[in-house]
Amino acid sequence: MTSILSENTAAENKSANYVANFFKEHKIGQALKQSNFFKQKGFPCKDLLQF
């Protein structure tokens, strides 16, 4: 059963990397700042959107 868990984790990490690369490549963080998309405290909006 441990191999199934490690396969799922590897797949999740791979998809998370795709999303992170997309955000970097298309400068989503900068676009959010320019559109005044912000919060006062807590996790950054970009991280919440990316999640």
C-alpha cells in the first residue's frame, strides 16, 4: 500500500509544479496586484488562488 501513496504524492507534486510554472510564466501575481486583488493579512492572494 505504501507504493500507492507515494504514486499519489508524486502525481500531486507534478500537477502543483505545472500550476506554479503557469503562474510564473504568465505573471499572474503581477496581474493580481495591478487589479488591486489583495487581502489585509493572512496567506497571499496568489497562493490561495493557486491552491
